[in-house]
Amino acid sequence: MLYVKEVENKGRGIFTSDHISKGTVIEICPVIVCPAQDRKLIDQSFLFNYYFLWEEDLQSTAIALGYGSLYNHSYQPNAIYRTYYEDQIIEFIALRDILPHTEITVNYNYDPDDQTPVWFDE
């Protein structure tokens, strides 16, 4: 149902070949948690664009497996992600119906209504 496709000016993105109904869990991704002391190193690498802030203090980072680290950003997303620190997973859920061959996007600010510029828009 999910597939990777190049998106102009964004790199790879995640698309669906099927209709996804609002509220559907799109994907549950296990994560690799990187300790806070490694964050400075990760920030200097290509992984900077792929990690999620992790734990309550948001000092650790996590790389989502599956398609998780490839969902692109939108200020009008059609999906949301939820983090489960103890279980070390991220869940992606449809915010509204998503039509076939549509890119699935999330707001990197976590809150789908947050319009704060993200690092590549500043």
C-alpha cells in the first residue's frame, strides 16, 4: 500500500497506492534511539534531516525504521505521528481521508496546526 517516490525539491516521499480513511493507522515504526550525548555528532551528519527528537526532554534522537524517517513535512499535513517512548515506536495516523497516489505528509512541528517555520524554511 505504501511506496517511495521522488518529490521535486523534497527528495524521497511516501505515497499510498490505496485509499486511506481518516483515523487509520498508516504505519507503526520501531525506532533506533540515539543517546543525547551523540546528538552533536548526528547533527553534523546527513542523519540530521531524518531523526525525531526523543524522550520527554527532547534531547535524545530516534531514527524511525520502515518508512518512518521518509515522510515529508507539510504545514497542511494529511497525517500525524505519535511517539511512544517506552515502546520505542512511532505511529503514523491519517488526519483525513487520503486518496490513492497521494503523498503522505506530517508537520515536523508535531502539532498539525503549528505553523512555526522548520529548520529548512528559516
